[in-house]
Amino acid sequence: MITRASSRKTANSLSARENRALALITEQKGIYQSDLWKELEVSSRTGSRLATSLEKKGMIQREETTYNGQRTYLLHPRKKDLDFSLLMAGDMLSPLVSAEEESDPIDSNAFTQWVLQLSQEAY
């Protein structure tokens, strides 16, 4: 599972080019590797290395495909695992997460109890 801290650590370890490549892949919700290197104005070799590096770092997925008659990869941003511990106080899930209709935290007794439990765990 990729936690928020490890995701930040990985994101901080990316080069400027890797950050640009990841931004393009994410903004377009997927891009062909051959289009990526053209957009970045780098060689196909550099584009391939960028994609491989991002894949190894767990930031993207590469899917082999054919595009315009050429073998290439379709690059997708990797979905991050969510850290649900942020919604927990001990073994209690935040009551606002499971509310079927919109709730006002100020008037919610269940939410108040949940926050009190969080504050007790902090000490």
C-alpha cells in the first residue's frame, strides 16, 4: 500500500523531467509513450527511460499497445491507495463518512464524540 508519506517521498525524488512527464500523463489521464516524448521534446530513448523510471517508482502503469501501426506503450497514472487511517479515531470511523445525508459537524453528537476520542489518543 502506498501511504501518503511514501507517496510524497517518491514524488519529491522525481527529476524535473519526470515531474513534467508525470504531469502530462496525469492531466491527459493517459498518453501514448510516443506522444509523451514528442510533447516533452526529448528523444524516444529519453522518453522511454522516463516512462520506465516512473513505472519503477510506482507512479504510472505501462500497457503495451499498437498506435498508428507502431508498437508503443499507453501510459496511465497509477491509482494511489488511500490512507483510511485519517478517518479513524481508534476503532471508530468518522461518523460523517457514513452519513447518508449531509450532516453539520457542529450539531453532530457522534462527530463530537469522535473528535474527543481523537484528542484523547493524541495524549
